[in-house]
Amino acid sequence: DTGVSQDPRHKITKRGQNVTFRCDPISEHNRLYWYRQTLGQGPEFLTYFQNEAQLEKSRLLSDRFSAERPKGSFSTLEIQRTEQGDSAMYLCASSHSGGAGELFFGEGSRLTVL
Amino acid sequence: ELKVEQNPLFLSMQEGKNYTIYCNYSTTSDRLYWYRQDPGKSLESLFVLLSNGAVKQEGRLMASLDTKARLSTLHITAAVHDLSATYFCAVDMEVLFGKGTKLSVKP
């Protein structure tokens, strides 16, 4: 297993455009998390899935953000009508519910909104 | 409101000296995680502390957990340059992170 992979690694877009990020977790992990991280800050929780069910979503998250994990494997995070404030690193992580709960992170997808 | 607070946020260390980072949290979580992040890189798990009184050690780093005080510490023994990074603690099911402590080690 090659770990958590994210695609694309970098995305530059114009304000108002939609963007989608994909995350492939470690294959035996049933939990998948999305975080956003800006420079000098800790990861900010966005949402998480157990299998295909989205169990929690940050109350601070704009409704322009949506995430799916249709078959309980890979996940997508879509941002509609992007704003400059959406510029950040979007991190995906996975874990197994039967384990200790530590997260295994991907390398992240960096979004720049012009 | 759920909070995870780390201090200090910045720590300039001298090689060979000992230091401690503190992580306070406001939930009743009995699990606490420490992660390391190198510049431009993603996060790497260091320790998972699963119960009150848990202590884990790896090399020059030792982490401990006091769930009654809602406090975890990360102790650095005889700092060396390759420990320079940002260290995060995190708690709870959603895995809420602190703001991180940026460590730099100077000769």
C-alpha cells in the first residue's frame, strides 16, 4: 500500500470557478477525513466519513463545500464558486475505526484562488 | 466550545538542552495524538496516548497524558537540529488540532 494519495497536488483557479479534489485512502481504512490548513495554522477539521456515511461536518463550513465518498473508498471534496479565502492546503487523512485512531495523512492539495 | 491549546507556539531551542511543550484541551477525550509536520510536508503521527497516565517515548521525545488535568506534555531531551519542525497535538473523534508549536534548534 502506498499510503494516502491526493490529486491534484496543486490547483490554481480563478475566483468563481469550481474545483474538485480527490483522495484515495489506505485501502483497509474505513474512516476518511478532510482538513484545511493555512500557513502557520493547525489543520482545521472539515468533515469525516465512516465507510460511505458522512458522520460529521464542521458547522463553520460554507455550503459551497461538499464532500462525497460514494463507495466507501475514495472521496471527493468539491468547492463551488471559489473565493480567495478558500486558498489553502486541503489535507486528506484516513484511519481504521478499530485501531488507535491515529491519522495517516496524504501530501495535500494546494489550492490558489486568483 | 471545544478547544485545543498549545504553548508555546514558538520555541527556539539550543542543542543539547531539554524542553517541554504543553497541550491543554477542553473536551473529555481520553485519547490524545501528537503529530509532526516538516515545512512544506504533510503531518506524520508521532504518538497515540490512549489513557490517563499513558507515557510513550521515541528517541529524544517523550509524551505523557493526564486526562484529569486535560493536559499532555511533549518533552524533548537534549535537542538536536533534526527535531526542528512544527508539532501538533490533537484530540477527539473528529481529531481537533491545536495551532502547533514551531520548534527550531540552534547550535
